[in-house]
Amino acid sequence: MPSIQVGILLLTSCLAVVLLPVQSAPGYIDGRIVGGVDAGKNQFPHQISLRNGGSHSCGGSILSRTYILTAAHCVTNEDSDGKYVAVAAERLTVRSGSNDRFSGGILSQVAEVIFHENYGNFENDIALLRLDTPLIYSASIQPIALPTVDTPVDANIIISGWGRLWHQGDLPRYLQYNTLKSISTELCDELIGFDFPGELCLIHEEDNGACNGDSGGPAIYNGEVVGIAGFVVGGCGSNYPDGYARVYYFREWIRKYVLDI
């Protein structure tokens, strides 16, 4: 098991690094796309910008006209008892249909926040947002399908988001994307000591990968959303794999709430 800095990089795009001990495990840093390039118009019509108090904080994916898929850590806080509670829905809006972090597309109000009941310690990091008004689909606003099969090892996985361009660097104005590669749970455990079956680990060359502001955003394979950006280890663009929630593992949980997919 590697010995690396223990830490968690908070996910709203403007927050700083906060250290968090994780017993004997290596450090996890919550996760812009490092080493990415600008996305083309309508290239990722499922991608949304989740906004907390009017500012971009995380990414997400359109699943249906009324539901958005994102990460639990993007929409929760810890209360005084150490329990996770949902961020007030009235604070949250979703920008869809635009590659521009600041303008374009449409803004939708979030009506309800649903996060996994067993979220914690970087596991089960998945949430759904119900919009108060259904989306109107267009060339720039489209749902993405859930995975029909589990994500294979050694597959090229496309990630996208408005996260930082480098560790503690600037946020881009326009949506970015990059291609990472999936690895087995066993190799992920060997490299970063994380073997939760609901985790999808994506490896990359140095100075590539997810960063804060990307969290909650999609990883796609064969036109399906297979991952939800969760954490990076040792800083953005390090030599360690990035952690994404494995959407295939959570299909039935999602379908309990999202009936129109």
C-alpha cells in the first residue's frame, strides 16, 4: 500500500484543501479536467453544471427530464452529530445545454435532493436531484443511458467537467474532457488501498485526470454513464488512479427513484 498524504479536497470549486485522517488507508482527495481539451458544441448534451448559491460547484448527468445524477458529497454536509444531511434544495440550481460555465443553456431549480443512505467514507458516493420543472430536450440537452453491462477493465473512459486545470489551479470557462483507462478493483486496491466493489478506478498519465469542480460529473463508455467523479489521490493529476462511483453497481438504487428511464 502506498504511503501518501491524507487529505480531502472539498468539492465546491473555490474551496481549499482540508486534511482528513483515514485510519491506515491512503489519502483521498475529492475531485476540472487536468490535461483536458475543450469540448465541442453539443458533444456532451447530458453534462450539467451543478450550482450552489449561484456558483458552479460540481458536475452531473441528465438521466431523465426531471432527474440529475451526481455525487453525494456534492449535495451533503455533516451535522453536529457527524451525520450527513442534504443541502437545502433551494440553494441548488442546474445549468444544462451549455459548455459555458457562466452563461447559456437553461437554469433549473432543484426541488429535492436524494443521496445514498449508506454514503460515507468515500463509499456509495451517489445522489439524485429532482428538478422542479421537467427539461425540454434539444440538440444540447439530452439524457444519457445507464450502463447495460459492467464496465470492462482496460477500457477507454471519457470524463468531462469544469474542474481545475491543474492542482489548485484555475477553473476553465468552457467544458473540458479527457480520456482515462479503467482498471480492476484488485489493481485499484494494490495502488491506493481502495477495493469497494461500487468504485470504478480510472488510471491516467501524470498531469491528467479529474480535479475539484469535476466531482459528480460523468465518466462515459459506449455512450452510457458508467462513473460519477468522486476523488483523486495525492493531488490532481498525480500518478495514482482517480475514484469514480461505479454506476452499474447502483442501477437498482437509481431505478427506485427514477421511473422514467
